[in-house]
Amino acid sequence: MEPQRGEWPEAEGITALGKHPSAGVVYFVVRLQEGMEQGVVRIMDPAGRLVSEQRVASRMGVVEVPTDNLSSGLYVAGLTVDGVTAASAKFQLTR
């Protein structure tokens, strides 16, 4: 399900790529701005609690977030770089 090299979105930040319900994951494309070498993708649940955190070690890549232990609801994925939220995306999880 990962995109091929020529399919990367042009916008910098974080983009919800898609859900794969049978695999229990949500994919996000992450692009860091020039000069940014690493970041953190944090997933917040509908109540604002942190439910997942993954480091991003390259300027561009796909982050795979497991959803097996998450309930239905609207979630927010935030890309944090140097302690500042650089971008965010929302996704709806329906069970």
C-alpha cells in the first residue's frame, strides 16, 4: 500500500494516505521541510489523549499507525518538529 517514489504529494507536512481496515492500520505520508531532519508523529484520540507516537527519521516517508486498539471516532495526527507542531491531519476511524 505504500506509494511509489513518483506518487509523493508535493505539500510539506503530514497527509492521511489511507486506511487498510483488514490490516488494522492507517498510513500517513510525512514530508519534512528543508533543514528538518527528524520529527515525531503523534496521534490524539477524540478526548485529546495521546494514543500513539512514532519518530520520523527521514525527510520523506510513510508512517504506519496501528489501529487495532483504537475505538471509533475522529483522531488527529500531528507532526512535531523541535517541539512545535508543524502540521496536522484528521482521520475518522469507524468500526
